[in-house]
Amino acid sequence: MFGNNSNSMSNGISLIQEKDSVMTDSNKPKGPRGRGPNKYNGNSSNGKSIAERLGSKSTIKNRLKDRKTGFLGKDDKKNKLNLYKNNGKPNLKDFHKSHERVIVIASNAVGKVQDLEKLMKKNSKKPIKILKAERRSENVVVFFVEHMGHAKAILNLSGMKFNGNTVTFAIQNRNHITTASDIKNSVSVIENLKNLILTRYNPEAQYLNLDSINNDPSLGDKKKLIDLNSSEKLGQVICKLIKENFPQVKTISFANNDLRNLKSLSKLHFYLPDVMNLSFQNNQITSLRDLEPLNGSKFTNLRELVIADNPIKNKELYKFGNFENLKSKIKSMFPSLLILDQEELPEGISFDVGKDLNSKSLPLQIKSSFIDSEITGNTTQDFIIKYYTLFDTNRVGLLDLYDDNAIFSLSVNHNSPPWRKRYERGDNMSNWKVFDRNFKTTTRQANRDNLLIKNKNNIIQAIAKLPSTKHPLEDDSKFIIDSWQINIAPQQVLIYLNVSGEFTEVDIKLKKSFSRTFLIAPSQPQSNAAKAGWAYTILNDQLTVRPWSGNKSFDKAEANPIKINISNTVKSMKNNNNNNPPSSNIFNSAAQLNTNTMNGPLNLTPAQLQEQEQLRVQHGLNDMQHQQVQELCRQTHLTYLYSLQCLNDFQWNFAAAIEGFKRVCNQVPPDGYYH
């Protein structure tokens, strides 16, 4: 079929003219959609080929050139716009320009359009450029002009006489039509607003009262046009009028205007940056987002803000029971603010960082751990080693270290430091959410109260549910410690201790960073802590866990005179435990007790048996589990609670629990055994 293609090309004859190379419509088989020959592609052409129906190349060009509705191009002399002048690529710049035309409609325009155009250009005070004019009906003509300036110039011609008729003009916008009367009304509204503002100003107090402006009698029938919710431009007009007439104003009230948000006043800071007092009392502001358009940070002299009697106050009271959260957020939005709803706001924290705000160095050098005295340092070192050793291995052993009325809280911070690479930010914090009391995520006061763990039994149960951890006590560079004594009475001293560092979450093998604050008191004689060998007790414990951030913030810190050396002590303890444990080891008495008690029978008192039954009910154990716990108590002399914890740690595998006990028996405190 295509055998003669090369010959036809060499003879300068187009393939489309070869009749035998093109199938005629009459010979086309019926397609899958049932399309056979029809009046457009078949019998109406009497079986002619496509080439015969179209004609030669010159004929095709002439047909396209003669078309009255041809495509816009360089051959179109009436319209020089060429959307495809760049090598066949669309010229988007010219394309958008072609869509910037403004439409003006002329009514009662009876007569020739050309005569109307001449009269319009003659009567207009400003030059106008009409791109195109179309008659739509006997008395309606549509003009296309370049921009809004030309359209408004034509609009001012409304009322001109043409062929004995009064012609009116209107601008067609996207959503509505603007007439000359609309322009006059807007001018009238502005004049009315100006007069209203002039009557509402108190020059002695520098106070402008714009309360209920949409109900002011002086506006007359223009009241319905004064709606700050529906027109942002109206708000800008008001701001501009205030600036032009009272630039020295210090106090403005926008109360009782039914404002749902402050978008219409978004330029207030631009026109009146020195205003000191603003009132939006008794409006419809429901959230902080409604206040954001005001750009509070740009009011450097703003001192007082009133938002009373708005729905936002009721919502805040219902959600938190007070307005403290709202005060804090308002203060952050308006840094210079001192008074909110006639109540003083607390002063924000500020730092004098010097004049060079672009400096990359801090005004003070970072220092390492702070310890106020050698005595505090010794106690702190002893506490950290013993506490975190048990926290990583046997948290039930911390029971007597907590005071009977101790308090524990946990906060989870999900923010990764920006210097960490994106692929390193897959921190899994889900295992820590069960007791998370972060105020940013836990907003209801009732939930915050429920997540505050009180008394030592509840604390031990809570921390036992937290993921397993391993703190690198062998490396002092991984921690920074601040500790000092607090005198709360003539002969009563507490120790404030803050530990920041890192640990490994054992189950998922991911590093986490943490900060933990303790309030420690000396243990009282005959207290459970003293009987268990603890020289101190924990009154308050607050733990914050966050994605790993390393030690870059303090690894090069300047050393303080008083140091604590945890790593060497831990290494020494490990070596001594492997050889001959020193008598000063807090776990030594427990180890001695083990060897004495495990050799004899276990005789429980009625009170101890009753306690076991209470614990069984409290933990919901079935009979088989209860028997396993009792058997572990008999073989190891561990208390019921310690035996239960041991079996839980080994998924109720009794043999594994026995082996696990043998490995850590020297670390169990004395109160962990029946004796």
C-alpha cells in the first residue's frame, strides 16, 4: 500500500494526493461504536478521498485565511495579539493581558455604535481607550476597555444625551454590577462616616467612641451599608479617616458592633501605630484566631485591651475553669500589653542580650553542672547512682524511697531539634503517652488533675508501666546536673535536683533525651525509707521525655569548682560487685539478708497473709497466678509485691523469674524481703 511513497516524495507530490494510498470513507468498515459512513465522512462526498475533498495545499491556506472567525495570529491585522508567537509555545503574558479587560454596559444607547464612541470620547474628562464594542440589543451596547480607570471615566458619563435618549453606564464585575449611583452612595457613606467620627471624639481624653456605629441615627438610610464583617475596605476607610482627623488619638472603642473577627481592622496598626487602649467589648469574637488580623505585635505602645462579653471568654472559662491560659496567649499576641479586661497581666520574661541582636554567641558562657556545696554534691551523686540503677533494673525497689504523699508527673515533648536530619526524626514517643501531662496537648483541667500521680504506691505502679530504660551512668558527658539546698525552716533542709541527659529505650533501641526534677528531703527516723536504708526520701518527681537531642548544648561548658563524678563511682561499684562488695554498698545488707533468710522456712504473719489477699484482689489475679506469686515468695522470701513484679517482668515464666531473681538479688533493698 505504501510501496510508492519514495517515488511520490521525490516527485514533490504529497502523500495525501495519492488516491490509492488513502482509504475512502465509503470503503471504511463499520467501527466498534457503529460509526460508518455518514453525511460528514461518507456518502455525501460521493466516495471522494480526503485529498480530493480538501483540495490542494494552496486551497487549504486560502480557506483558512478567508475565514472571518480565524485564530488570532500575525495575519490578523485587527488584533495584534499573538498567543503562539514563541515558536509555537503559548505566550502566557499576552494571554493574561487579554483577560484583564473591563466590561462597561451602556443602556438606552439607540443609534450607531461608532457615533456613540465618538461622543463618549469627546465628553469624557479623561482619555478612554475602547478595545471593542458590541451591540447586544436595540438599546444595549457593551464596551470592553483596558482597565478600571477607563471604566470609571465612562461611568462618570452616565446621563449624557445620545439621539434624544439618556444613556446610563454600569461596570460589570464578577459578582455584581456597579452603577454611577453606587459610586455616589459610597461617597455619601464616607461623608456620613466622617461626620460621625467628628462627633464621637473627645479631644481632652484623646478618646474616640465608635460603639454601635451601624446604629447611629446620623447615618440615616445608610445604616445597612455600615457592616464591618462584610466589608474589609470599610474598615480601612474608617482607619484612614481617624488618621486624617485625629492622628493623636490614644483610646478607641469598637464595642457593640457585632464583630465576628477583626479582618476589617487589619490596617489599624499602619494608620494608628501609637494607639494605647483598644476595646472590643460585647462583640462576637469566639477565638484567638479572630484577633490575629489585628497584628498585635505591631502595636508597640498598646497598654490595655478589652474583650469582655465576647464568646471567647465563656469558652475559655468552660474549657479551663479560669482565664490564665487566655491571658498568656493574649500576652504573646500583644507583647506590650499590660492590662486585659481591667486586670493586670504578669510581666513577661525578657533578657538583656546587648545591642548586637544578630550575634551568634550567648551573652554569658554556658557552664556545666551546678552544685552549691560539697555536702550537696555527695548526696546528689549517691542519689543519682542508686535511683537510676534501680529505675533501669527494678523499679519496685524504689517504693520506700518515695514519701507516702509524694507526687509524680510526666510530660512528653514531641519536637525534634532542627539540626537532626529528617530521616533521623522517626522518634517513637507513643509508649510514653499513657501518663502524658503536657499542657499543650492536655488542655482540660480535669484530665490534668487525673494525670497527676499521688502517693508512693500509685507512683510505683505508674513508673512500672513506662518503657524499660538504660541510663549511661558510666559517661559523665551525657548528663548535666543542677542541685542546691533549700532552707524551708530553721532546721529543715530540702535538696532541689535537676538532671538532664539521655537514656536508651530498651525495647525499641532508640535514644531519648530527658529532664527530671526531684525535691528530696532527709528520711525521718522510723520511716519506711529509713528502715530500708535510704538517707533521704522523694517529695516531688517531675519527668520530661523528648526526642534525642544529644549533649551539644553543654558538652563544651565551662566547668564549675564543685564537681561530681558519677562514672568512676559506677565503674568502681561494678568492679567491687564482681569481686568483693564493699560494706558501704547500700545493697550489701540486702544481699546478706538473702543468704540468711533463703536457707530457712518462710513463716508469714496473719497481717502479711491478709496483705497478700488484698494485693491479689487489687491486681486482679486469678487463683493460678496467686499460687505462683506465693510460691515465688516461699522460694526467694521476696514480698508479695516484689514477687508479682518479678513474674510480670518475665511474662509469668516461673523458671525465668527464678533465674532473673538470682541475677539481681543483690540489688533488692531490705524491704523487698519478708523477715
